[in-house]
Amino acid sequence: MKRTSHISELRKIIAQERSRGRIIALIPTMGYLHQGHLALVEQAKQTGAFIVLSIFVNPLQFGPNEDYSRYPRDLERDAHLVETAGVDALFHPTAEEMYPRPLVTYVEVGELDAVLCGAKRPGHFRGVATVVSKLFHIVQPDLAFFGQKDYQQYLIIRRMVSDLNLPIEVCAVPIVREQDGLALSSRNVFLTSEQRREALILVQSLNEAESLWRAGERSARVIETRIREKIIGESRGLIDYVEVRDAQDLSEVSKIENPVLLALAVRFGSTRLIDNKVLGVEH
Ligand code: AMP
């Protein structure tokens, strides 16, 4: 596996592979990797592409009171994991390499940013779209892989690629969960064992919502209310949001007819977890 923290060196590595006729796949991450990230690698490998995985904890997407400085990092462990998983090039730039001087140019993401995590974390998706756009220009991938764990992020990137005519196919990878159902997340390490147990309420309430929907319930408000009641009644998690929205454009839904996204964000102590489920699409 090739490994670099320099943009110029990465460009040379990629140019060489491209000249050999390889297609290029990019997997952007913030590191502290787990099986969820490795599922992205696995799906990318199936395309036969030369796989570039980036690890960059992007300061631009963290708010002033968020967990940028304490976000977990372990580059050597990550490098070993991705090498074993079959990544071809690991790109781990420093903040200085990515932002040698303050940016004056950003990617704004409009109304998709006004709801869910965008509404709760002002500037977050602008930071995400800007850094992903920079990575797209550095790597110029043919394919890029994103997890449905961050469903709003996936929609925003897909829309950015379409709006800006970027010649990149954006591929979505289903959520990878622990055996007991908790969605894998780098932030799970912050949970105490009690919070870890209580955090199962996320997947349990999503599953219950799906059962309601399968039994014929089509009111978005009824489903949201049931999820809220379950989280409040059965855990000490503090709800950031619980919402049912259109799965294509995140618009408001009252009667569920088309595929919808059930999305939630809940805090356990200082750790904020997100999870989601899409209803109405056959898997
Ligand atoms: P992160 O390092 O948290 O920024 O995540 C990097 C990529 O991995 C994003 O596209 C995430 O959506 C994806 N990802 C993170 N956790 C999971 C998971 N549990 N299942 C599937 N994809 C995931």
C-alpha cells in the first residue's frame, strides 16, 4: 500500500495508475476505522478500481463547541487495517496541507443543509461539502463511496456532484451494525458501558417504527411520536431530533407514500449518536 500525507505525491501515484488504465475510487473518512469503513473498502474492491482512502479529521466541519480536538485518532492502527483490507493508497494529510491559508471559497449546500443535522450543526455540511470537493479535485476519482449511516451527507454529496457536473459516480453503502444492532461509529468509544447499553434504543426505536409502518401506519407524526416516546421512556438519551422525511430530497412528509427516511440524533452524556432507516425501498 502506498501512503502519503502530501497532495503532490498522491497526485503522482494516481497519475501513474491512471496511465495504466486503472479507474480510481475514493473513500473519504475521518479515521479511527471500524467495520463500517471496511464495508466501503469491500464494496469499492468489487469494482476493480485503484482504491484511495483518505483519513482527515476536517476542522472545517466541526462547530466551536464540538469534539474536533477529542475526536479519536490512531493513524498507525488505521494504516494496518486498510492495508490488510486491500486499500491501494492511504492519504492522510495534515490540516496545514489541506488548508495552507484560510479559505475564502466554500461549497454551500442550500436547502438540504437546513434540516436534520444541518439545522443542529450550523456550518457542518458546508465544511463537509468543501473538504469532499477538495478531495474530489485532488484525487479526481471515477467513483466515490459513502455510508448510509450519514444519509444526509450522502444526499448532499450526490447533489453537489450533480449540481457541479462532477464526473464522479457516488455509491452508497448500507449501514454496518454491531451484532446487537448499534450502528458502528468512531464515536462509540466515548460511551460508558451503561450508555452503550442504552444506545440500543436508537436501533430498537427504528425497528419498532418499521414494524408500525409494515402494519399499515402511514402517518409520519404518529411514527415520530412513537419513536420519541420510546426513547424518552426507556433511556436517558436526550433527543436532538427524530424526523420522518422524504428519502430523496429530505422534504417534509405527513402521509407516507414514497420512500421515507427515519432519522434520529440522540445524546448520551456528551456523545451524540445518529442512526436512520429508509422505509419503502426493498433491500
Ligand atoms: P467518518 O469517518 O465517520 O467520516 O465516516 C467515513 C465514511 O464511512 C462515511 O461515508 C460514513 O457514512 C461511513 N460510515 C461510518 N460508519 C458507518 C457504518 N456504521 N456503516 C456504513 N458506513 C459507515
